[in-house]
Amino acid sequence: MSAPGVPTEGSSRARSDVAVITAAELPYDAQVRARRKRYVLMMSMRVPLLVAATLCYRIPWLAIALLVVSIPLPWMAVLIANDRPARKARMAVPGTLNHERALPPAPREIIDSE
């Protein structure tokens, strides 16, 4: 016998309260750390690209390509650093049934052949 207010194993309330650990988001601090790493990486690529472009001045197409890549890096780094991951849609675990939202069964009409 279970205590009052505590969902039993077969009740619909017990099934709807199940939390899936693998679907949990990363903690906010971990998200900020990851975004900061991406920002530093992208910004640290800009100076070497500009230096490489100046060293390749004798090959104009390569110098221009390196400049074109290095110019939008600060803008892209800021956008990526300020963007948090998209929220995942809550999905039901396959094979489970939400009894609160389920439709009642259709009435069956029995036809007697006599």
C-alpha cells in the first residue's frame, strides 16, 4: 500500500513525471565556457590570417583570399559567442502514452446478425 499523494507504479501521474536525463541541457556555466572558447579561437585566427596575407603579397589571389576570410571573423565571433544553443523540443519517449492527453476509445457498435 502506498502513502496518499504518492503516485503508484501504474498510475498515469507516475508515468508523466518521468525525466529523461539524456535530454537535459548543459549547465549555464558550461555553455558560457564553450562560447568563450569559440570566441577566443575565432579571434585568435584573425591576426595570423592578416599576417599571412601580408606575407603573401606576391601572390595577390592568395593574399586577397586570406583578407576576405579574416575581415568577417570578429563579426562572426561575436554572433556565435552571444548565441545560446537552441532549446530542444520536448518529445515523448517512444512507446509511452500520455494518459491525460489521450483520446477515449471510440464506441464499438455490435451488430447482431439474428
